[in-house]
Amino acid sequence: MTGRSDNVHDVIIIGAGANGINQLHRIRQAGFVVVALEAGAGVGGAWYWNRYPGARLDSECYSYAYTPEFSAEVSTLWEWEEEFADQPTLEAYFNFVIDRLDLRRSIVFNSRVVSARWDEPTRTWRITTEDGATYESRHVVAATGILSVPFVPDYPGIQDFGGTILHTANWPAEGIDLAGRRVIVIGVGSTGIQVIQTIASKVEHLTVLQRTPNWATPLNNYRYSEERKAEVKAQAADIMRLTGSTRSCFVRDRRSESTWDVTDEERMAILQDLYAAPGLSLYSGGFDDLLTDAAANREVTNFLSAKIAERVHDPETARKLTPHHPFATKRPPMETGYYEVYNRPNVSLVHLPEEPIVRFVENGVETTEGFYEADMIVVATGFDAITGSFLHLGVEGTDGVTLRDWWEDGPRTYLGVFAHHFPNLFILGGPQGVNGNHPRCADFASDWIARAITRLRETGVSRIEVSDEFEDEWIEYCNSFVAGTLLEDAVAWQWGSNIPGKKRRYMLYIGPQPTFRLKLEEVLASDFGGFDVEEERASSRETDHARA
Ligand code: NA7
């Protein structure tokens, strides 16, 4: 290979969202020369790009934040104002973190990675960004997120629309004045619901184009009193211990009893309590058999159907808003006054299964049954989730094999971290690794990756690669948690169902996170037993660079 780069590092991290920042700090603390390449002009990842009206967290802030173990200073100094922070607050938080930890100087902004090629003779990754800059490093950590490639359906005539058309992940930082506008929102996932409930009272008219209604439950956000702020800080370490012990790193775990272990009255009272509790409680704190017993799940959906019927005045609209799939087989969105929006005279609901879109035209959207005028269309149709951002990096490993080829039939990893053909590449917070409260799940993996790379340095290992047998084993293990559950029939981004042509594969590890961590620890305890490991050869590396 020709053209060595001047930008030589021990480790390159791709992405400076919650996970990339985490990894950058840990890798730098371990004494490596490291840089993080970030496509955006600022940090925060999802919280940098998703600036749409109403963008808000739905994990409790204090469980989503960095732990006191990650940085006691950040944990002590930062103050959350409410249970579920909004996008501006989260963006401010990530900026605060990188400034307190002096990480900004190690991040190159506006640097979208377009190619990452493994160079076998030098045991080096060579990376090129969109602007032509080149970098190289012994190790790469890809931390590009599972919801970062916006998906816009290819509607006939979409280019003919004469007004503003925007995917929610591309909302301009300066905002958009919505007063007096006739707006169409397409999509009623977590994002669409946040947009709809936020803009309904601001626009002249709002038309919602809904393909599949979802089981939205109340966010129950609240602002913190001074006492609560102090309590959240004082309990930070305990909360992190708790989220480290639960199945999906949420503050709640499923109840140990089944739906049928309690009387009908007790069940209704429990469901009502969970409905009134913050955030994802009804999902993360529900009955043990929520996703394994269809009849048990129906107890929840009957309960929620009644809530929709109570809250939406027009029975026909309530019918359209009532889903048919089991609760939580699609990721349940959180809402604040969402259902009441449909009682407003300036809001209309279009149920696409009953009147599909025919085409976009200059001033709106035509369906089989009507025409909906708009001067703005908000596209809240989600993401090429889980694998999309990793496949966009142009990764090429051994023997010219690309990650896109290798994952053609779905992601293949070992422990969500390693992939065969891609030596010294570590995936953080990607497929078959995270589930639930993502940054908290990835925090453990980030800590582990920093320790793993340190061990490789200490033991003089220049190259490490996992076998495809290990991948097969991990895929089978991941699938075992989905087999026999109600998730098997789900139509959801976790299966890739939202992207035309994407192979149907369940792409997340949904087993217990504590088990996942034990498995990672076993790899270190066995000194990468079973991996293909090569020690440094004196001649293999042309440039030996300084340590930090
Ligand atoms: P989601 O959850 O993927 O939701 C996307 C929405 O857009 C959903 O209602 C989709 O309906 C709808 N959609 C997708 N494609 C189309 C087409 N072609 N026509 C009409 N409607 C369509 O994305 P979000 O951004 O809301 O949330 C992503 C995650 O971010 C969320 O799960 C949280 O974890 C945070 P469908 O259900 O596919 O019929």
C-alpha cells in the first residue's frame, strides 16, 4: 500500500455520540494516542442530529447519564432538571462532559468516514473521511449508533412537493416557524408521536399519516424539586449499581410473577400503577410473561385499548389509533397528551392501510381516498436501524471482504464486539450487543474494550480476529432469546422490517445484560482463548509512534 498518513494513532474511534465519548475518555485514560472522528459539527450523536420539536429522552436521565465511575466530576457537577431531559439539555450535557474531561481536542468534527481498510502487512486500519483526510491506527472502535441513518421512503412524486420536506433527524438547528402552516407528519413511532403532540397546537392544520398505530404510554415526566435534585445526585452510584443488575439496564426489571399469579383486581391495579409511573415502566416493569404468553399480553393491550377509547372522543378515530399487534413487540413510544391531540379540530388522522398514499404532488399528498394539502411534510419514518451506520463506513477487512458483504444476510458478530475478517475492529453499541437503556449497556462494553486493548498492548499482540464459528455461536445464542416469544412475529426495525429489501433478522441481543458482561469478562480471563491472536513482529510496523 502507498500513501502513509500523517495522522497515525493507536486507536481511532468513529462517532462522538454518547458511546464514542465514553470510549474516547476511557481509551485516553488508558494512555493511548487516540482520535474520534465525528460526522457532525458537534457531539451527542442522536442528540446532535434529532432536533425536531419535542425530541426528548424516555429513559430516566440519571440512568442514562455517565456513571460516577466514568467521571465523579461530571456526575457531581451536572444537575438534571427533570426526569426526562429534552434534546437541548442532552446536547448541552454532552458538551459539558467533553469540556470537563478535555476531550474536545481529541475529536475531529465534520469528518464523515467513507472508507476503513485493513492493511494486513502493517496490521493497521487506514481510514479516509469524506473531505479526503486520511488516518491510520492499530485499533478502531466503531461507535456510530444504531439509529443514525435516516430512512425516507421512496414515494412516487416526492420530488414534486413544492414545500418544505424534512426527515426529523435533519431538523435545522435554527428551528422552523410552524405558525400558520399546514403540516403533514408521516410516521407514528417514538419520533412522530413526539412531533405530533408538540406541534399540534402551533400549526394551522396537522394531518397525520399513520401506517401502523403503536401502543403509546404516558411518559409521566416531571420537573425536579431541589430535594429531588439532591437525591438523584446522592443516589447516583446506587442507581448505576441497580441499572447494572437489571436485564436491560433500566431502573426497573420485569416482575417475577406471571400475569396469572395475581387476581383480576390486583392485575388492574398493577397495570394502572405502571401506566402512571415514569417512562417505559409498563414495558420494563411488566409481568414476567409479557412477551411469552399471548393471552397475558392481551391483558395489557385490553387495558391500553380502554385508555385510548377513554381519551379519544371520536370512536372511529379511537378505532384507527388502536393497534392490533401485541404490546412491546414494536418498541413502545412514550407520549404526553398524544391521544388528546386527535380531539382538536385542526388535526386529522389518515389511516394508510385504509387509504394508501398514491403520490406526492406540489401542494400535498394524494391517497386512494382523498387529497391532503400541506406546505410542509415532516418525515418521521425512522432509520436503517442497527446495522445501517456500520455498513456506511466502507469497511473492508481481510482478503478484500467488506462488512457489507459479510453482513449481507444480517449482522454477524461475536459478543456484539468482534467480526470475522475484521481484525482489531471493535464494535461498540451495535448489533447483537445492546438492548434497552443503550448508553448504560454500552458503558460496560466501552470499559471492557479499553481494558482489552490495554491487554493487547501489554502482551504485545498486534492482531486479533475472531472466527466465524464464534460468530455462529453468538448468533444462535442471541436468537435463542427471541425463539418462542411474541417477538418472533413482530414487524419492527429490530428485525429490519422497515427497510425494503433488508433481510429479516432479529439484530439485537435481548438476553440479560449481566450475562453478556460475564461473557465479555471470560474473554479477558482466558486471554482471548479461541481467538486468532498474533504477536508483534519487529518488521511488521513501519512506524512506531509515541504513547500518550
Ligand atoms: P420508528 O420507530 O421506526 O417509526 C417510524 C414510523 O414511520 C412508524 O410509524 C412506521 O410505520 C412509519 N413508516 C415507516 N415507513 C413508512 C412508510 N413507507 N409509509 C408510512 N409510514 C412509514 O422510528 P422513530 O424515529 O419513531 O423511532 C426510532 C427509535 O428511536 C425508537 O424506537 C426509540 O428507540 C428511539 P410502521 O410501524 O413501520 O408501519
